[in-house]
Amino acid sequence: MNRDYRVDFLKGLGIFLVVYGHLIPEESYVNNWIYSFHMPLFFILSGVFLLAKKQNFYQYFIKNLKSLVYPMVVFSFIKILLLIIEGSNNYQEMFEITINTITFAGDGVFWFLSALFISKLIYYFIDHSIYKNVIVLLCFIISLLSCPFLYKQECYNFFNFWYAVNIINRCLPVIVFLYIGQEIYKKIISKHINFSSLQVVFAIILIIANTVLCQMNGHVDLHYSKINNGILYYFFSVSTVLSLFIVISKFSNLNNFVSYYGKNSLIIMMTHTTFRLTGYISEFCSLFINCNEFIEAFFVTVIIFLFEILIIEIINRFLSFLVYCPNFLVFSKDNGK
């Protein structure tokens, strides 16, 4: 299936916001806005071409095992390896990385891969059910109650029972986002819908309005089921993503530079924390840049993305096995394609 330039561009924008969001204060207005939609954006985009190609469950399972679980395991191992090379005696951190990987909690940003993997497996059966719409609606309703409850139980605490429950619970909103992405494909992309200038203007206004209105819901983080007011969370996340999609649809000649990062967003997600680019480059830039923390974080993010070009090219050309599972490692009748 041909790539959609809007999906690549939005992934490029999304991964930039992921890195930038890791560099600015958590409880800031800017961070609140970024977290209100940046991870839902990736989940919705994952649903756009979900199950567009007919596959049996085994083929589907192998494909996602290779594309999601494999890089999570490899880079979790690299994290531990780097700690050993540094001579670190932080055995608790090594232990937590190992347990988070084995239990599919996902260490750090890797939670995205584990949540997406589990959600996509569940969604396969939902998609083949005659009660698909009802089940997705139930996921939506249950998440409105379960997410606030779980976060109050300190599900972010590694040694808390609810931490394990959260691994499954956070998949409820992800399933809803996958469904929305699938509907975007069916109702918009596959039908080649063109948006009017009035719709684009309205989308731009909604994006601007959401940057202010999302502050009503405070800081959210689906990693730990922290969605605060669920109705507001879904509204701000979905409306912002749809609005961005509408605006970008009007520009067919988008910046290939942004799309380049979108096509390689997985590599950036796996490497910017594993290789501690955010920490090292932030420390280096602080020696020369002395300005507003948000502006400084922006410059640091830009520099990180320039470094990522080198990392992306090295991995794609010589070390692709770090991110993309070699076919011989997983048996599949069609190599998991």
C-alpha cells in the first residue's frame, strides 16, 4: 500500500513534539498541550492502515512481533549494556528495565511499543466481531472510569500491584484511537476526500483554541493511565489530530525534511533516550545558550534531530537489524509480511 504523505508528515511533527516534550517542564502550559494529543496522534496514525491487508491472526501476530516487540527488546538490552559499559552499579535500574520488558510494561518511552502491540492483538479480534462498534464503545466508557481510578492507586509505582493492571488498562484508550484511525482511512483517505478552505480555517481555529482549552484538563500521560477528565482527554486529543490532518491535507507539497523524520520516527523514538541524546546535548548546549527554557529546549531538540540524521542513516544502511527484525529470526509462512 502506498505511503500517505500526511501520515509521514504528522509522524515527523509528532516525534519532534515527543523529544521536545521530554526537555521542558512537565507541568507547563506547553507540555500540557503537547501531551494532550502527541501520543494519541501516533496511535490514531497506527490505526489508519490497520488490517487494510487481509491476514490471518498468525501472520498478523508475527508482523507485529517483528515490528514492535523486537525493537523494544533489542533497545532494552542496549540500555542495560550501556549501563554495564559505564561501570554502573545501578542494579535496580537494570532489574527494572528487564522486568518492564518481560512484562510488556515497556521501559521509558518503550511503553508505546508494548501498549500498541497488546492493543493491536486485541483489536484484531474486535475488528472481526459483529459487535465491533459496541465493544469499542465499551472500551471508551470503561476507560473513563478505570483510568482515573488506576492513577489514584499510584499505578506508576513499579512495586505496586496496580502497575501490572495498568499494562492492560492503558490499552483501552489505545483501542479507541486505533478505531478512530481506521475510520479516518475508511471515511476520508480511501474516498480521497478534499477539504474546503472553510473547513481548513475551522481546523486551524480549533487547533489554536485547543492549545488554551486543554489546560482545563491539566497534564495527562497515558503511560500511567493519567487522562484526568476522560471526556476532555478524548475531545482534545481526537479533535487536534483530526484538525492537523485536515490542515495538512491542503498542502500536497509538504516539506520532505519533516516527512523524512516521520518515516524514521521509530528509530528516533528508540535512540533519543537510549543513547541519552536529550541529556548529553542539553548539558552541552547549556554551556553556550542562556535564554528562556522553552526556547533553549527548542534549539536542543533541533540539534538532536540533526544528530538523528547520522544515526538514522547508519542504522538504515548498516545496522538495520537493531530496529527491523531479520526474517530468519521468526518463522512465518510468508515471513511475517
